[in-house]
Amino acid sequence: MNAVLSSLIILAISGLLALSFNRFAKLSNFIGALGVVIASILGLGSIFVVYKTNNSSLNIPWLVPYGTFSIEIDFLSTLFLFPIFIVSALAAVYGFDYLKHYFGKKNIGRAWLFFNLLVASMVLVVISRNAILFLLAWEAMSISSFFLVLFEGEKKNVGRVGLLYLIATHIGTLFLIAMFVLLSKNNGSFDFSLWQITASGFLPSIIFICALIGFGTKAGFMPLHIWLPEAHPAAPSHVSAVMSGVMIKTGIYGLIRIITFLGIPCAWWGYLLIAIGIISGVLGILFALAQHDLKRLLAYSSIENIGIITIGIGMGVLGMSINNPVLTVIGFTGGLLHLINHSLLKGLLFLGAGAVLQGAGTREIDALGGLFRKMPLTGFCFLIGAASICGLPPFNGFISEFIIYFASFKSLFGSAAIALISMIIIASLALIGALAVACFSKAFGIIFLGQPRSVYCQQAHEPGIFMRISMVILASASVLIGLCFPFVVGFIGKIISEITGKPISTIEMPLLNLVNPLIYIVVGVLLLYIVILLLILLRRIILRKVEIKPVLTWDCGYMYPNSRMQYTASSFIQPVVDFFKGILNTKKHVVKITEYFPDSSYFKTETADLFSETVFRPMFKFLRQMTEKLTWLQHGKLQFYILYILFTLIALFIWKL
């Protein structure tokens, strides 16, 4: 516990020092990044201490009404602290190089103050054990990330995006306040340690729905996701890595934590979570597929992976409600392990996107091409991240998705309802996986392969050494974690025991049944690595004395092939987009060729967000029209404003009586 408190203090002090030395950009940059790295190392040490000595807690009274400074690190907290510290530290190392581009242009000290505050608030969210403290940390997380989104506020639409994010996150907070009020009123306290609802009826379900909306807004559940594909691309790339890699996972943490207070869950909670997961997974990757902006594509991909995590969590909740230990344990295991994997992988991919942006000067996919020649290390790391996030072997993303598949196949022989939902999950995961392969084949192929499509590619170069170090570490983790899965299952068992309230002895058997196939997979992966290395060695031996000359590929009869004859991002995925046109509603802007020797032609596709266009935009338009009818209340006369306040106080006094 002392290590985590020290981490929070270091984050606060280093952020303030970075702001204080803002006039000296290099020093400010160094202090801000170093503070995050030191704090993260201390925090990671506390995780291993808790794993060996069990929970660690601290409770200090303070003057805040209804509140105590009550914090605790249990096994569930450590699961979320691990990616928070890892991704934040590597993002800080990356940001040390990344922000050098903004020396003399931006307030570097302020950027580090809010970055360090973001990391500290995420840590505090997952260790808080008092509702008031939790809400304070949650609000600090929202405000600090809001200012980081506005880092380049002078750019077009960034201000609008920041406002959208602020509104969305505070709508979610309203539901969290309602949820905490219901829980505290029922239990007579704002301390988590005293919360437990055993009564049946509507109250647990109402609390669950409030938690689902409040935390689902932060996690990016569809249709509550509309801020996510807007805000994540607007932030600096190392901030996007933290927001998409770990910040949105605090929504998953909050939802799981609240479920632990509600007793035995209703079966429909699990079905609802699975449905939300399937919708978010399928639609998230569909809209990612249609994007032309690399960071926007990755943001929609985060929604897809949140969907996969939610499917696993939903299966675990469903298993709890019907007392099915296998479904409970394997569902939670798959969801929680995919949460860890996605945190690392999405951090890697956003860091890769930032390297492309700084190296080539654009993140527009169609303006890039052939970057692998000039940015081989970035391309290789991005390829590992892309393959893993598609769930392809032999990387870690495959293992966690396999576990969810495994839980679904195990449930095929249960009741008719469970068998049906299992078949739907299997079909949905297969569809998500296929679309993910198409999506990231487009992203990697168009950006890194082929010929340069614009002048942006001519100036491309590898990023700074610290940016490369961060990407290499995350890419290596993707490979190594896939090999270590059988050895972390025991730790996951302790977490599931905390979530379900079941003794560890009842959880060990399903986990043991899962370990055997995981060991076979790991052995198969090791053999695959050995075969690949042998083939590479054999190829080098065979070609050792062979002269290799570069030649043009088949040019279809053209004498002078050029980069414009390549696939674009739109043409590469056009068959898939056309197949799902009823959902995507992609708009095509075309200047058709009508002559034998045309002067010019034009083709562009644009895919707007389904829920933004069909639900939220009309809703906000209606609300604006309704509120405009009340503008007569705002007439500028102070005495009437005072009268409004007086009437409000009288109404509150009467309500209190």
C-alpha cells in the first residue's frame, strides 16, 4: 500500500514540477516522463506484494461529507493496476520523444501535469473503497483526459470533440451518482466494505442498469460510444494509447466491482451483457473497416474489443446466475485476459500510429504506402500488434479469444437457451475475427506495403529511440504473454473467487480443465516459432550466393505503372462495405468518367457513425429546439434570477421535510 501511495505522490509532484519548469521545455519534458516511470515501477512492485500477502488496505477519516479516504488493493484491483502502470510508463517514455516535436509550440508542462493526473486518477479509481472518493477520482480522470484531448485545440473540430467528450462522460457520471445514492441509502454508508444487497426485487436490477449506462459510457459500449472515435484520434498518440488501452477499461472495472455487491445476478443481466458485447464487437469492427483515418480506425477497433471483453464478462455473469461453474470461470477468464491483452496491443497500435504520423506527417491511410522500407521497425511492431489483435496465432490475442470460444463450446451441451446463446457467440466471434483480419490487412497493407502514394511518404523516417523502445517492449510482450498464459491461470482464479464470492476450491477444477488445451497451444506455438526460424535460416543459406535483383511486378500491360494504380483503402474493402451497406450507409462521392480521354475523375467514400446520425443527432436537435422555447427565462434581470434561487431553496426545504 505504501508503494501505491508513494506512486500517487510522485505523480502529483512530478506533474506540478513539470508545469513549474514549463519555460524550460526539455527539463519539463524530462521531469514529467520520469515521474510516471518511477511511479509505475513502484506501483508494479505493490502488485507482486499483494499477490504474495493478500489484500492491503488503508482507511483515514477526512473532512469531506460522507467520505473517508478508504483505499484497498485486492486481486481485482491488481488486474487493472498492471496494465495501467505498464502502458502508462511506456507511453510516458514514448511521449518524452513525441512531445519534442512541440517544443516552442505547446505548453509541455501543462501536458505532463494532466497526463500524470490522468494516471494517478486511474490508479485511485481502482483502489477507492468509498463512493465519494471514487467519484472524485472518476471526475479527475475525466477532466484531465478532457484537457489532453484539447492539446491541439487550434485544429479544426478539436474543440467540438472535447465538448462532446465532456458531455458524454458527465452524462455517465449522473447515472453513477444515482447508483451510488441507491447503494448507500440501502446500506446506510458510502463505504464499499459495508455494501451488500441480498434483497430481491427491482432494486438490484435498477442499480445494475445505472452501472451499465454509467460505466458503459466510459467503456464505449454501443450505442454509448459516440465520444470515443472522436476523442481518441484528437489526443496526442501516447495519450490515445493510455485512453484506449487502459482508461476505457476502468468502465469494465467499475461494472464488475458493482456486480460483486448485488448478490446472485439475474440471468437477463448476463444475456444483456452478451448482447451488448456482440453488438459492440460486430458494429465496432465494421465501422473500423470503413475508416480512412488510422487513429479513428483504431478507436473503433477498441469498441470491438470492448465488445469481446463484455461477451466474456456476460458469460461469467450468466454462469453465476444459473450456478454453472464452468461457464462462470472460463467466461470471466477469457474476458479478463482479453482485457489485459487489448490494453497492451491497443497501446502498441496507437504508438505505431503516432510514429507514422510524426514520421510521414499524416494519418490519412490513402496518402501513405511503402513505409516499411523507411520505417521497418515501426512496420514490424505494427504488424505484430495487428496480427495479435485479429486473434491470429501465435500471439496473445489468439489465446484470450480461444478461451471465450472454449467456454462457448463447453456450453453447447447445456440447456436449449444456453446452447443457443453459445452458438450465437461462436458465430459472432467468427464474424468479428474475419472482419478484423480484413480491417488490419487494409491498415497494414495500404500504409506499409506497395508504393508511396503521396509526397508524405518521401519524407518518412523512423521515430526517436525512446518511441521505438516503447513499441518494441509492447510487441515483445505480445509474443511472450502468449507463451505464459498457462502459468497465470492460478492468479486469475483468485480474482474470479473475489468476483463470485466462491471458494477457490470450486474454481480450480474448471481452470485445470482449461490449462491442458492452453499447454498444447503453447507447445504448438513454440514449435511454430522454431519452424519459422529454421525456414528463415534455410532461406539465407540457399540465397547466400544468389544475386537478387529488384524488378517490377506484372504491370497488366502498362508501360509506366505508378502508385495510383494500387488498391486504395476504399477499393480494398469495397466488397465488404457493399455487403454491409444497409448498416454502414457509406456515402460515395464520384465524378464519373464519360469520355475516352478524361481530364480528371474523383472518388471518395464517407461512413458516418450509425448511432450518431440516427439517434443522437436527431435527439440533440430536438432538445435544442425545446430548450430554445425556454430562453425567455434568461432575460438578464438579476432580481428574477435571485427569485429563482429562492423558489428552488424553498422547494428543496419542503422536499427535505
